[in-house]
Amino acid sequence: MNNCISNRTICLLISGILLASVFSSCKTTQQVVDHKDLSYLYNPTKSPINPRYVVTNNTDDASVLSVRFSINDLFFSEANPQGVSTAQVMLTVKLWSMTQAKALTDTAVVNLSIIKETGKQEYIYEVPLKVEKGNEYLAEVKILDRLRLIVSQSFIQFNTLSYTNRYNFRVVGHFDKNELFTPVLRLDEYINLVYSHGHIDSLFISFYKPFREVPDPPSMLLPEKTLDYEPMKMVALPYSDTLPMMFPKEGIYLCSIDRNIKDGFTFLNLGSTYPRLTNPAVMIEPLAYLASQDELAELKSAAKPKAALDAFWIKCGGNVDKSRELIRIYYTRVLYSNYYFTSYKEGWRTERGMIYIIYGPPDKVYKTTDGESWGYKKPIVRSKWSGRFAVKDSYLYFNFKRRENNFSDNDYYLSRSETLITFWDKAIASWRKGIVFRLDNPKDI
């Protein structure tokens, strides 16, 4: 990390990029970009930059934000004096203390010149942060690709409330020692769990069976099913930061420094195919949102699951080509739900995943420290006044609340109400007719 430049210069540069306006095709109407809209976070077609983040509390007054870029996030160019394939990225971090009424407590600006290395698939950088014990924090991260002039923004919440929670651990590969950015482990993957706050004698690992439930439709006023059962087993191990660990059985593994503390670092084994769905048996599961209980039972008990799955989609699409397109879109959404929304269960099993799969990537996303709101555009309403046309945009909003969870910091639930009109039945009927649902589809679908 090098070549830091002044905060004032950076603010002016980023503001200049973000304050650009776009104009609609209607010559009488001007639209200004909604700078609070973060819908690109859940739409891979809107932003090519999708880094991963991890925060570790090293001491009472120092934490580290680790940022991982995959090679696909970066744009390399040889148009430089050295003629070397290099990506130019500026990383800006603002740290807000939510405990202190959202006070700005630290800032960091880093210019990165990332030289492409043959065979290297990811690039990891660390940003030190000044913290205080007993606080909840929000790190606002902006990444500017200086070559493409693309800005990506993310918000990372963490806290320094205890010495036992997930932010006091760092996970590295046992053999390559590379930092891991996901709690979901691959089959036969060995890791080391590094505790950052002094010496401990033992590590207590509680095993929970995998969570198999799916959320109820958004039109139903029922609470989401939560992980409220006791562990099936607990194992105590002599602790070492070089202890090789591997979790071969599907389920949830909570690693704690005390037998009586249900807090610590959680690992997930979500099966050999996660995050993809590569065989008929696992592809049938997400059909819980489209198929009836009887249909789902028949699919699961079919002697030939692939033939049964094909028959279901051909019945929806009407022909092979249309069915293939439905399958491609549906399971791509399942895949991205796993990428974006996995908590202590697969992302497609979450309420955000359910909405994402059926309705698609949201047109608007607004985030707060307590949750996020998704907007889906309704059909355009046009009115004529004095020879001019005015266009009014209207959205259906789903509101998700963030839930404190010992197993994950990515747990959200849908805020349900009797007044929420979800068009759920219309959406399912559309899919079953072979039409990918959009809220602004023509009425005659």
C-alpha cells in the first residue's frame, strides 16, 4: 500500500464522479442519479467490482480490515511507462462509531498499483483501523477503479463488544496460510483458526445439524423459522493456532473459547456442490418457491430425479428451448443468492434469497445500520399537462431487518405486514406459465 493522497483531493474526485447526472430518453424530463441507491451491490451486471471483506480485532485499540479482490474484479492495463500489466485502485475507508451517535472515528486512503502475477487469482490488502473497546462500528468502503472510473461502495459492520465473538478470530488455510474470506469451507479443506486476544488452552466446537427449512411466502404473516435448537455434540480440543481442522459433515460448527459461551467463530459445511447446484437432487430443493408440497414430494421421491426435474420445467416453459432459459435464469439467481445472502444457511433459503429468486435483482436498495429496503419498479405511470409528459416512478418495497445472530453477521428477516401487497401469487403464476416475472410486465401476462 503506497502513495496516499490528501482526503480533500479524494473527496473532490469521488464526489465529481458520483455527482454525474443521467438524462432520460424523454426530452422534457431530466432524472438525477439516486446516490443512495446501492442496487448494484446485488446485481453483478451493474458493477464489475465485488470484493470480499473481513474485519479482525487485533488489540483493544486496533482492528484490521482485509480486502480481497479476485482477478475478475480488477482491470489490468499495460498503458503505463513500465509497460507492465497493472491495475490502479484507490481504496477509501470511513469508520463510524454507531455507539457514539455515528461519530466519524477514523479514515484511511490507500492507492494500490496492483501488478498482475501469472496464475494469481486473488489479491489481498489490509487497512489498519483505530478502534475503542466496547463499540459497534460501521466501515464505509469506497473503491475507485482509476482506469475505468468505476466506483463501488460497501458497508461492513463489526464490533469490539467482547473478546469472544467472531471478530476476534482470523482464519487461514492450513497449507498455504492465505486468509479466508468466507466461513463456508470446501470439501476436505484444512484450516487454522487464529485467536487474536492472548493465549487460550482449549477450543470448544459445537456441532449443529444443517438448517433445511425455507421461509414462508412474503404474503403470509408468519415469523421466519430460526436456528433455535441445541447443538448435537460438543468437542473440546487443545488449542493451537497451527492446529489443522477440517469439518467433513454437513452442518454448522461454532468454535468458542469457553464451554459455556454461545459465541465465537462459525464454520459452515453446506455440501459438496455449494454454492452451485450441479445435480438434480440439489436442484429440486429450491423449487420449494414454485412447486406445491405434493409436486415437491413427487420430485424428491422420483426414481429418475433428472427426468422428473426436466418434466417440471418443460411443463412450465411449454418447450425445451424456453425451459432451458427458465432454468438458466432461475438457478443463476439461486447461485447469486448463495453468494450474497448466505448466513448460517444457504443464501437461497433466506428471505432475501426468496425475494431475489422470484422477483430478480432489486431496482433500488437502501441500506441502514438496522437493515435494508428493496424496491421493485411498478409499471410506469405517465400524465400529460400543458403539452408535457411527466413520468412518475412507483416501487414495491420489501424491508429487511438485521438480526443479531451468534452464527452470522449476515442474518436478515423480512418485515411482514397485512398492508404489504407482494403480488406473490401473480409472480408464481408467471413463472409457472414460462414467463420470468417482472413487476412492470404487461398486465396480460
